[in-house]
Amino acid sequence: ESGDQISVFAVKPSNDIKLLPEGNYVDNVKYTYHGSYFEATNPITILEDDTKGLAYYAIYPYNKGVADEFEFTVNEDQTTHTAYTASDLCTAFCEPTTDKTVNLEFNHRLSNIVVKFSGTNLTNKNISVELNNVQVSCAANINANTFEGIGERYDVIMGEESANTFHAIIAPQTIKKGERFLTITINDKEYEMSLEADMTLKSGKQVVFEYEVNNDIVIELSGYINPWNTED
């Protein structure tokens, strides 16, 4: 989205292209998105003698502390669009090129949780959803392309994506059977939800839970995993 900022690294091509902790051709240049292109105050340039071009790594959101390995933590309150998108760790890689225009295809690296509600008279109900006992921090390894949940578990308040649909991003992890995973609050009444089997939340995947609300009863309709789209 316009105003989003990314960290960009440039690497000289070799037999084993990889991102170094530091000392790359260029380390962590901040680029800002302007609707159709990225721009930097001090943009990366290819010198004339670099005939093989450069490979590029990009990480969203921008953080001066990111490198080949780093820890990323999502927001525990994702009720605003800004807090949700700032939790959406994405990375991109471009093979060595001498082109002045570099195409970056970003991929979501964490796990997206979506909770949808159906039923009658939902417009008269005040609904909120909270994820319980989940890992909010992730150990990211760019070269190995691994993103794994680490650390303590916390509660995450989900944001309302659209009418009666909520979403939140958390680290890839396994949710254990029988443990409280969701707390649904409808007009100040809480409903605690758990899983009937262990569920592994994988990098770049989205889990959708669908519930039907009838009077004071919440019925789970389905839960399924699918790829998370690559839209910016």
C-alpha cells in the first residue's frame, strides 16, 4: 500500500548467492511504496563494471534490525488496519539482473487466521474475537527460508476485516488439541473455543474458521487451511 516501507539488500552474484549478516553489496536500504513503484532517498545503483548485475532481497515491513536472520513480532492488538498490516512479515527475492527496474514478488511468511460468522440478526450483535495462548514472535532465516514461532504465548485481539469477518496474523506454530484457542464475545457473553485435533499453522497459509450464531448458541461449521494470497 502507498506509504509502506521495505528493507532492500543487494548481493553480488556468486555460485552460492546468499544474504550475509552485513557486508553485502548494499545493506538494508529503506524504500517507500508510492502506489506503483518504490523510491529511496539513497537508491541502490549498479556500477558499470558490475556486468553480472545484482541479486536483491526485500523484507516488509522495513526495520533497521533485519538481516539474514532476525526475530519478528506481530502486534498483540490487531484491531486497526495499520496494526494488522504491520504484523504481515513478507519477503521477496530477485535473481541477479542488470535491469534498472527490478520486479519483487512478495510472499506472506507468517500465518493468517480468519474467523467468519453467519446467522440471523448479526447486525444487532456486538462481536469481538481474541486468539488465546499463541506465539507472537517468529525466528526468521532468509537464506533457509524458514519462519518458526518462538517464545512465550500471548493473547491477540483480532481485527474486523469486513462485516462479521475477523482476521489476525500470528507466527507459524502448532495449536494443541483441547487448549483454548479462541474466545468469541457476543454482547458481553464469552464463548471459549478449542480444537478437536492438533493444528499446524504453516508459513504462508491461511486458516479459516466458520461459525453460525443462533440466539445464544455458537456452532462451528468448518475450519480449513488454504494458501494465503500474494497481494500487496
